[in-house]
Amino acid sequence: MTRQMALVGFLQAQNCTNLPSSWRHPASRDDSMSADYYQEIARILEAGKFHMAFFDDRLAMPDRYGNDHAHTVEYGIRCVKMDPIIVLTTMGMVTEKLGLASTCSTTYFEPFDVARRFATLDLMTGGRAAWNVVTSVNDGEALNMGKESHLAHDLRYDRADEFMEVVLGHWDAWDDGAVIIDKTSGRFADPSKVRRLDHAGPFFKSRGPFTVPRSPQGHPVVIQAGASGRGQRFAGRWGEVIFTAARNLASAKQGYDAIRGEAAKAGRDPDQMFLCNLMTPVCAATKAEAEDRMALIEKLPLEIDALSLLAEGLNFDFAAKNIDEPLTTEELAGMQGMLGIRDGVLRSSGKTNPTTRDFITFSGRGQTQDAVVGGPKEIADRLEEMFVGRGCDGFVVAATYVPGSYADFVRHVVPELQRRGLFHDEYAGKTLRENLGLKRPAVGAWKTARAAAAE
């Protein structure tokens, strides 16, 4: 079968998209706290044959800048944050084949709880659920969840490794065919096909038995987006869909090869994973019309948007420094969270000690400088270059305003990708795994891969 790309809609259960100024767009809907808002997006994405609708999430509004939330609320910088799993259930009610994915943190939840939530969503949607595994990024999240401070970077990933073992262990508790429902004999299920986990490790204890049987796709698809070296090792071990954010084909290929290499080291088949690169399209029927739309979008961001999101993402108060004062080596080393942002600024600026203004300029946070602008041909050309050049296996499509950005992409770009044979014309099946072309996991398959890697 000819290789075809995966498409994921990048969403937030908040008052804006990942672009904090999107709510200011005159064509953006103002009812982002209603079910109908997300259900319209779901219908658009399914009409465009997207594989997944995916929700990013944080457990705190951005308040690291100046250690105050006032600017976040005043300027609408991701100040509303609802539970994305609940929002997904409303989207599942109006779709039949669209995958439904949510972020959930391994640092601030318990494995049994997360396993049950996503396994339930998977059953309620007929096998369309996916979990984006994150370790969270800053002290604001820690304080909301009853902790004094955020855990150190590598320690969070060590904890997350064990978290995954517990979740997958619970998802393996019920064999296929365990449920009988024989009213004549009175037997509901075969107890010999349901096991307790009895896990006891450095970070977690969890007994079981798990309370949710396996779904049509076995268990939810696992998503990961680690950008650091430790994050890439984690993604290679566990991730089935990997989110990346490379700005060009050369860096995309480097990351693509690195993560696939980590998967091979972990005893996994690298072809049983999809690396999807973030992209922000501004599209229309013609390039000229798209450029007009971009001119409007570029007027929306404020400097405070970037400063707020940088402070949130790196757990560092940029308000404590003059905007043109170089950051010290100690300050750079003390940053936490999304360290790929810091490392990208160091590379792009060419400076050992960049300033806050350099972070604004080279990070792209809160801005649209990486947007791909054009008509169907121009957008498809860029996607085809990255995909055919093996920089990725698909794309996470971000919106500059809602729902228009998704509708524009489905109306103008999807047909062109289909015409070129780069994107499917119809869903392959009913479950997310079927539509991605991922094998249905056998019970204990993840343990087999780990054992093979250890030999």
C-alpha cells in the first residue's frame, strides 16, 4: 500500500487555540465554553477524514510571568482550561470514526485513574481513544495539585516510565473474550481471564484487578511529544504517535531518525509509530487571498502573549529580567519544562546567553512566524516535501482562528492532498488503530518488546 500521511487536529479546551491571540480574530466563535463549539470542530475534522482530534492541556493558567495571573485573564492568554476528556465525550457523540485524543499528566494523577478514564472513553467511542502522555511543565501546575514545586526533568520521566508500566499492566488485565454474558448459566465473565496487577515499585503501588475490559482496538493509542534526549528515549519506548515541531526538513529528518532509533533500541518496530509534525496553515482558494488573511492574523498577537507562554513553558519568570539583558548561564540551566524551546533559541540565535527579546524572536511562542501561507498548491507542496522527505509521517494541524482554520484546510488543502495520493479518501475502519494502520496490541505485547531489547 502506498504510504499516506496522518492528519491530527490540534485543539485546546480553552478560550483560544494554541495561538493565544486567536480569540481576538473577528471570525472566531465566542462560545468556546459550549459543547456545540467543539462538536462543530469535530464534524469538520471528520468530514475532512482527519485521523484524530487532539487536545493539549495544562493544569494551570499561565501565571509564571511576574508570578501573577492578572495579565493572563486580562488578555485571554489561555486563562480558561476545561477538562479535555469530558469535552471529547461531547465530540464523540456527533462522530463515528474520528479519533479522540487528550493530554493527561503522569506527574499529577494516579495510573489506575488515568487507565480507567481512557479505557472508558475507548469503550464509549468504539475504540477511538488516545492518550497523550506528558509529565507537565511548571510550578503553577504543581501548586494547583497540592505540591510545593515541580519535579526535576529526568526524575519526571523516570516516574513516567513506571506510570506507563502500571497503566499498560491494567489495560492487560482482561483477556479478549473474557466477557461471556451468558444469562442461561448466569456467568458474566471468565475469572481465569481477568488478573490482578499487584504492582509495587519505587513510585507507585497499584493492586487491581482493573475494572474496564478491553476495547475493539485493544487499548487506547499512546501519544508522546518529548523533545529532549530523555523525552525522545521515553517516546521511543512508549509512543505510537509522536508529536514533533521541526521548522524545516533537515531538522525534521534528524528528529525522525533519532526517535525511530530509540524505538528500535526499545525492541519496537519503528514502522508501528507515526511522527506528526506541528504546522499552522493559513490557506484559502488562492495564495493572494491567504496572504490577506495572514495580514489580519499578524495584527492579533501582543508581546505579552509571548512573554506569558515562555514563562509558563520554561518555568522561569522572564519579568525578573530587562528584556534586553542577557540571561545568565545559571538562569538558562535552571529552566524546566519544555527545554526544546530553550535549546532551539540557543541554536537559532547563535548566542550562548540570549536575552528575553531573543527568546521572543526565536522561539515563536505566541506568534505566527512559522505559519505556512498559500492556496491549495502552496500548502500541499510544503506538506509533501516534509512527508516524502521522511521528516514526518503526518501533521498536527493548528488553527489561527476557530472553526474557520479547520474548515479552510478541509475545503482547500485536503482535496489537493487526496488528488496527489498523499492522504486517504476514506477511513480504513472504525477504530483509531485501523485508521492509522497500527496493529491491535496483544495482551502483554509491550513486555515482549522490552524483553527483546534487553537481550
